[in-house]
Amino acid sequence: MGPANHYTVNEAGTYEICLIITTASECMDTVCENVVVESQQGDCNACFSFSVDGLTIYLDGSCSTGDVTSWNWFKNDDLVSDTGPETHIL
């Protein structure tokens, strides 16, 4: 059985999640992110995934639940997009 693609925590909090990869040519790299898990509030839950290509960050918030009527993306407290669940930041 391969590695799990999800992990359920027992309580809300901040968790440091790290990924370490090794390639066939012995290249090794690590990336860590602080993931904040908040307690559920009402009938909605904000969620997003991301990928990085060069200096561009691609964002996808379509995993959010509830009757979402607006999507406001912020980088360092600055609004960078309000166009919908998918966007990118340069």
C-alpha cells in the first residue's frame, strides 16, 4: 500500500508538514509548510491547494465547501485576486 494522500488530525491547531524527496540522480530537497486547521464554523469550510512553477504560484480553492459566493485571495495581507476559486500569483 502506498502513502496516504490525507491525514486527519484530532483537534484544531497549527501543524508543520514536510515533504522530502529524493531523485534517481541522488538529488534531495525538502519543503515544509505550516498548516492551520481551524474548528468548523457553520456550514462552510475554506480550503485550497497550490502548486509552484518557477516564480508563479497556482492556487485552487475549489475544495472549499458551502454555498461560496466570493473568493478573496490574499498574499501578505494584500488582496491579489477576487476572480474565483482558481487564480495565480506572480
